[in-house]
Amino acid sequence: MKVDRSSVLLYAVTDRTWLKGRSLADVVEEALKAGVTFLQLREKNLDYHSFLELAKEIKSIAAKYGIPFVINDRVDVAMGCGADGVHVGQGDMEAREVRKIIGPDKILGVSAQTVEQAVEAEKNGANYIGVGSIFPTSTKPDTESVSFDILKEICKSVSIPVVAIGGINRDNAMKLAGSGISGIAAVSAIFASNDITAAVRELRQLASRLVNCKP
């Protein structure tokens, strides 16, 4: 599956903390039906077999809607469930090594906080860059924020899509207009919402507006 600017417009990262008694599968399906364009399954505390079974279930939902589906960090789970690809951070396996394992046709996303990291990731086979944290976030409280200027410089320095992540919500998303990003990633702004459908629709409208603002 290929990645272009439109496919990362509204990038959802799962978080089971906010399920309020619902299954992750139900919540994900509602989000995809409402307009999420890309899905990352992130699980930090599951063992391999539990993660694999969950990944297979979520993959089938993503496939139903034709949405690209990647696994956070775990290359073994991504390969085991047949995901479209994997997303790795700077502290995970190097992009070059991940690309060797997953082959040329799978999606590879790489997190970056600097221009140098982003350029290196593209050189080593990344299909898109995730830049953050843009705003303070409870998901990753220890992550240093990336300034608007650095985000803009990263967008100028690579030819692949750039997704902003970290604390992005309905109230601050438009602050990223003119940065050159291809999309926004959301965690709690989607999964902590009492009305996921309404939250996704609003975020997608905001994403469309801001990515069309010229740098």
C-alpha cells in the first residue's frame, strides 16, 4: 500500500485508556467510518501473542475501510499480522534495518524531532515522517516539544509526507496552518471523545483546511 499526502490527512493512534467500557474494535470502526484516513495500533504493555491477536482483529477493520494500518514499534507483530507497515521512533530499531526486514512494499513511518533525523529517515527508506510532540501531551509527557519553525523546516527538507503529532486537538490544530504538513495525528482528541464520530469529522475538516494553507 502506498502513502501519499491524502492518506495521512487524519492519522489516528490508538489508546485503550479511553475506551469507557467499549471494545477497541468498536471504537476504531466508528473512527474509520467517520473519516480517519490512517491508523496506527500502539500497545506498550501487551505480550506478543495478545498484541498479535488484537492486531489481526484491528487489521480486518482497517482493511474493510481501505485504510492504511501500521503497528507502532513492533516489527514482529506487524509482520505476523500482515499489517501494511510499521512505525518506529528514534529509540527503536533503525529505519534502515526495519526496511530490510519488512521489504520494499510495506509502509515505514519514522518519528523525528529534528531536520537531521527526518532527512536521515527518508534516506533510509521511510515513507512518511511523524514529527512531535507539537503540543504538550499526557500520552508522552517526557517528550520535548518541537517548535513550529522546526516543523516547517522539516517539511521543507524532505519530499515525503510529514504528520504532526502530540497534543493536537480541535482548539489548537489551526496553529499548524502554513507549516507544510500533510496531516495531523490524534490520540485522545479522538479516543477520549464522548462522540467519536463528531470529533473525527471536525478534526478532518480542520486538517483539510490547514494542509491547504501554503507555507
